[in-house]
Amino acid sequence: MQSFPIQKIFVQGPDFIELTPEHLKEQIDFANANNVDGFIIGHPWSKKRYNDLSFLPRNIRGLTISFEAALDISAINSFHQLEVLHAGMSTPQSAIDLANFPTIRVLNIKWDKKYKSLTKLTNTIRLVLWGFKPKSRDLSELNTFNKLVYARLTQPGIDCLDGIENLSKLKELELANVRSLKHFFSDDRLTKAPLEELAFDLCKNIDINSIPKIETLKVLRFIQIGKQKTLQEILPKFPSLETLIFTQSELEDGNLSYLLEHPTLKKVIIDHKRHYSLKEKEIQKLLDEKNKKVAD
């Protein structure tokens, strides 16, 4: 029997094998013989040969589609043992009921109205959504994701993050290209999420001072968020912060000396601007010296 490379995408997830139209039968036979129950579709597929996913075994645990395939992915409704679904930019041609996947732990999809029962995914630990546009204009629909550890939202139609405050296991949150996002929360509520990493990328209208106190935060990333007055007011909200990244953006107040006063900050990545009082290398050197004295 011909052998094929076996890949491990997630440490605790299924093993994967990449499928190609030319060797499909041999690859599935190899997967069955070696207890591989995850499949990667990473090449263009001709509609003349395969136009849906009916060729896949029904007991698969993982499916990754790494391009906008010319495939109807609606057949996944019958893959009830799925633990990993990475549908990429593929769009379903008919309804997909996410309640069919009670054991799914990793979900990465381009959001479409044909996806149903999002709130039924109570075992999901990693969530990546493209173009998620909830009617509430916030994240209250994610309240049921009580095991969620990592979330990335790209181009969501939201105005605030109301709804995530009770995600008691959420450690990483990434927000990308959210031009409508103006405030972290719509009011003065606090978050119970034990966030350790928080990222804003292309969120140019966010009021960074609206970010609440997060005692567990260790990494804070601001990328392409336009002009901000200063970071001095928000840094005290993160008493455990170790890494600060502020790039492709600009601070109007060039005084950066307050960065050296943060008790736990160890690394700063920041673009150089003429009016900044310190360059990145200078900040890093001074932080290293300060932390060494503390350690001694």
C-alpha cells in the first residue's frame, strides 16, 4: 500500500492526511488502514470529478479546507463526530446545522446565514469567525461558549464586545478589521474572562480607554489602530502586563517614559516616530536593566 504523510495540526486533535483528486482512493484507504480520521483539502478540485464531500468517511473527526474550494460542503451535516472543522472561505450551498457536531472543539468558518445553531457549540475551545454579523451588534450569542479558550473575529459587524464578560475560560481574544468597534463594552461592566492576550488589528475607531481592567492580561497588541493620544491612562489597568506591541499606529503624546514605570512590563515593540522621547531599543534596554535590578 502506498504511504502518505500524516500531519498533526492540534496536539490533542486527530491526525490528518492531505487529499488530492489524483490519489483520492489510495489516500482514503491509507487513512482507514492507519486510523487517520482527519482530512485536509488543500488543492483545487474539479467540479467534473467531485462537487461535494460525499467521498469522505462519515466517521471523520477533522476536516480542513485551506482554500475557497469549488465544493458544496453541506455534506458535513452527517459528520457527527467532527472535532475540528476548518472550512476556510468556503460557503455552504444549503443549511448546516452546527448542532450536528456536539463534540466540535475547533471551529474556523466564514460566517453565512446558512450556518445554524451556533449557540449549541458548548464544547468549542477555539473559535475563528470571518464576517460574523449578529443582530445584537455584540457578542452575546457567544455566551454559551463556556469552554472557549481562544477566539479570533475578523470583520465582524459589532459595535462592542458585550456578551464575552462571562466567558470564564477565555484566555486569548483577537479582533481584526473591526471598523464599527468603538467601545469594549457598552457600559461600565467588568469582564470575568481570564484574558492573557488581547489584540486589536485595524480597529481604528476603538476608544482604547474603554478597555476595562484585566488583571490577568500579559500580552496587549495594537496594530493599525490609527492615532491615539497616549497609553499612559490604560496601562495601570493591566498589572500583569509583560508584552506591549503598538505598531503601524501613532501616539500623539510622544512622552514614553511611563512605559518604564510599569511594574511587570518586559518587552515593548513600537514604531519609531520623531516626536517619541524614546526609541524601541532604548526602551528595551532600560526595561532589561530595571527588571534585572528587581530580580537581583
